[in-house]
Amino acid sequence: MKLVGTTLASLIIASMFGCAATPPSPELVDARTGYARAQTGPAKAYTPAELETARQALEKAEYAYKDDPGSQKAKDLAYIASRKVMLAEVRGRIAQEEKSRTDADEAFKTAAQQELTDKNSMLQNQNEQLNMEQQARRNAEQRAHDALDRLSALAAVKEDTRGTVITLSGSVLFATNKSDLLPGASERLNQVADALKEQPDRDVTVFGFTDSQGNDAYNQSLSEKRAASVRSYLIEHGVSADKIKSVGKGKADPVADNASAEGRANNRRVEIVIGAAQQQSTQQPMK
Amino acid sequence: MACRMPDLAPMKPLSPLFAGLFALGATAVIGCGSSPPPTSQVATSSAEIRAAKELDAESVPSAQYYLKLANDQMSEAAQLMNDGQNEKAARVLVRAQADAELATALARETKTKKAAEDTQAQLRALRNK
């Protein structure tokens, strides 16, 4: 009975001590673990001042707890400390995010600037190339023009709907009823070849014409052979074969009256027609 | 407010009437507790809550809880002041301020994070062009 009494008494005393040793409030526990965590988080590097504020708040809370664990003051200070600790952590993360945003922004600006520079230099290159091409085209046109100018001293050169027409008199090129070129033809035809070579993109047609005298079939054949002779000569002198063709027109399309000798002489002729420029593009075709 | 200290007369030699009034006033002050209402703390805490709301803390999940705590404690403090428990009200108001500050920071964190992500997405988009 006595033993039971002492045991009971000691239990009561033990329980009383247990009560006296008030456990820390959840807020104080939060503040302690939070502070330990914050020390290894971004707040350490980014917002050390906030972390220090939190540490001071926690210190105050610890003192108040030691002083009087169950007091309202201890609870309040623990509450404040837990919030200050979280605040330090959040502000550390904010600073970190802001840093990463600034970095990304910098990288963005650098990359955008680089892109702009690349684009500019690409545009500049394109422009230069374009200018060079334009200049080259202008030069070629000038040369072609000059060549035709020189030619016009030796042959009739005119423009009509078919393009540029060079007319050469038949008597200068061929003996009567022959389709072989006379030696004297070469000077004129060389000039023609030069002019044609300056415009390699144009299609050229050589037309042969006769007067109206004699047999039509014969005239047709003769005009074809003469046109072909001129074509061959021009090809031999550098004009691209696939750009030039020959056509015999016989007595068709007279330019003068066949009743007179002079008119007939004018009708016996070869016309070299330089077609209009083809749509030329130096750029890659669009797809 | 019922607990405000009555204005005291200029310091002249006290007449019996004034002495009586003074005694009454003193009694009133003691009745209200020993401290004046924590008006400046009310202002500070309210301002912090406004700041949190301006950052849209109400719609930020991480901030909502702390904003609610702050609001609840503001109401609690108002009730306590009504009941003349100014000292206790002041303590609750300090807690409310701490909660509101945290809510503000959490709301800002969300915005900052969003901005950082947007900028990084922009950067990625530019680089993948």
C-alpha cells in the first residue's frame, strides 16, 4: 500500500515535470528547421541580409522560449520567427529568379543583336551581288549596243515587232543563184557574229528572201540554202548553234517592188532577226 | 473611442473640481488597460495586406493561406480593441503583418518566376529559329 502510494506520487511528480518542460511550439519548430534549410538555399547567396533578419528573429524566439516556454511572448516571437524565416527563403528565391531572368534577357539581347548583324551582312552580301549582276548586265547591254552600232555602218539595222533586224543585201553575200558565201561577206558576217555573241541569251533567226522571178520552188530552196549558209557561218564564228535557226521565205514578204531591177535587188536579201530578250534570272528559281 | 484618454486641462493649480475630473479620467484609463490602441500597427498591417492584394495574392495558391491568416487576425485585433484589449490586439496585429509580408513575397515570387520563364522561352524561341 505504501509502495503503491510512493509510485503514484512519483508518477504525479514526473507528470508535473513533464508539463513544466513545455515542448516548443510548432512555429518554433518550423522556424528552426526552416532556418536550417534556408542556410543551404538561394537566400544564403542572394539575400544574406534577409537571412540575418530571420536569424535575429529566431534568436529572440529562442530566448523567450528559454525564459518562459509557455508564455504568450514566446509563442508570438516563434510565430514571427517562422514567418521571417519563410520570408527570407522566398525573397532568396525571388532574387534568384530575377537573376535568371536578367541573364536570359541579356542572352536574348545578345542573340537578337547577333541575328540582326547576321541578317544585315547577309542583306549586304545580297545587295553587293545584285549590284554586281546589274553592273554586269549593264555592261553586256552596252557591249551589245556598241556591237550593233559598229554593225550599222555595214548593214541596215532596225527594230521592228520581231526584235532587232539586220538586213544584208543578197548581192553582197552570194553570187547569182548560188548559196555559197562570197569572200567579201565575211567582214559583215563577222560583225554580225560579234553582235550576236554579245547577246547570247537571245534567239536568232536567219531569214532568206528572193525576188519573185523564176520558179517558186527553186526560190524557196535557194532562200533556205542561203539562210542555212549564213547560219553555219555564224555558228563557225562563235554563235551558239541551239540559239540560231534558219528559215527560207522564197519570194514572200518583199520590201520593194519586184517590177524594177532595183526593187528586185532589194528583195534579194538575208534578214537576221535578234529576238526580244528572254526573261533572264540569275537567281534560283522559286519553288 | 471609449478608451481614449480625456484631454487634460492646462497645468494650473488644480481646483477641487478639476481634481475630481482627473481622478475620473485616471480611472477610465486604468479600466481600459494600461496601453493606448495600437493605431500605427493597425495602419502598418493594413498597408501590408493591401500590398499583398495589389500583387493579386488572393489568386496565388501559395499566398492565399497567409493572406487569409493576416485578414483573420486583423478582424480578431479589431474585436480585441473593441473589447479594450489593446495589448493583445497589438500582438495579433504584428502576427498579421508578418503573414501579410509573407503573402506579398509569395505573390511576387510567382510573378517573378513567370517573367523569368517567359524570358527564357523567348530566348529559346530565338535560338531555335
